[in-house]
Amino acid sequence: MEPRSCLWARRISELIRALLDCGRYQVYRLAEGKLKKLCLKENDLSDESISWRGITSLKLLQVLHLSQNCLNTLPSTLGLLTSLQRLDVADNLLTALPIEIGNLTELEDLNVKNNRISSIPSSIGNCTSLVEVDLSSNLLSELPDEFCSFHNLKALHIRNNAIKSLPNSLFRMCSRLSTLDVHDTEITMDTLLQFEGWEDFEERRRAERQEQRAFEVFKSAEFVELADVILSDLFSDTDGTSAS
């Protein structure tokens, strides 16, 4: 007998698929309702079961979560979602990104980690609003030079790839970059030291680490202070109860 939790999960998945597979008119009415965020992660969606026609008709969509599914491809119609700011397709079976991803000029956060992507289209250079990109755990051997056009980029994660180097002008052109994860790649420290702009990047990275530590200390102190207030009030109430 199928466990109750699995049964509910399957029914919810079927309901979502039915919703996205409805006619273009009905889905467009959802867009008229200003739908801006759509989360479909962990729904066992495949290329056959997902309705891209429904999703790409949501013209106001800003956030799309499709992680932890079974998708092999992203359609060219993905480029119709020109309001998209965050795209999360991590933990799928993707082998490539469509050229039309370059149409997503408002995109700020791109997460495609844990897939099977072997190359990134040069059209991604049009996504100049990108702030964070996660390409970890794919089959990449290089990044296109167009990454140097990401002037707003602050974080780049490329760990667990076969990448040996980076675009020559990355550190110089991406002047806001402060987080770079190259663990489990073939990029060495000697390689990084040769890049123009590396020293400026290191300065930004250290400054951000210091800010993070200061914030952690502040939050810790704030928690202790709050705990003291709560305990003080608690004991005060207890004393008052005992006195009565």
C-alpha cells in the first residue's frame, strides 16, 4: 500500500501538472493576476510532463524554481520570460543552456549546479544584471569570455568542474566580484596570481569576510542581549507569582 505522504506528494504533483497544462487562455489569466513567483522544485517533472507553454506565458514571472526534477533540456521559449530575475534549475539532468537565455537581461541569480552541462552559450553575455552564478558540479572545461561583461557580478561558483583557467579579464572587468569558489577544479593559485585584477579581488574578498564576521559577532551579541531580556522577564514574572 502506498504511504500517505507519498500519495499526497503524487497528487500535488499531478495537480500542478494539470494546472500548467491548461489552455493558454487560462494560464494567461494567471499572468493577469500578476503571478511573479513559481516554485515547482521536487515534483519529478520531466521534459514530457512539464508544460513550458504554460510557464512561458507568465510574462510577469520574476522567480522560477525548477530544481530537483528530471529535466534534460530547457526550451528556447525560456527566453520569453524577460522579467525573470531568478532562475533555479539545479539538480536536474540538463546538458546545455538554450542560446535564448541571453534574452533574460533582468536575470540576477542563475543556479544550474549539479547538472551535466559541458558548455555555456556566449549569448549569456547579454545577462549583464547577473549578481550570482552557480555552475558547480557540471562538465565544464572553460567559461566564455562574455563572463567579463558581468559588471554587477558578486559571486561565482564553479567548483567540481574540469575548468583549468578563467577568462583573462574576469577580475579586472568584474569589479564587484568578491566571492569565487574554484574548489575541485584544475585552477591553481599560481594561475590565479597571474590574472590582472587579482589583488583588487583579494582585497574585496577579505573586506567581505571581515564584514560577515562582524555581522556574525553582532547577531551573536544581539541574541545574548535578547536572551538576557527574556530570562530577566521570566524570572521577574516568576518572582511576582511566588510573592502572590
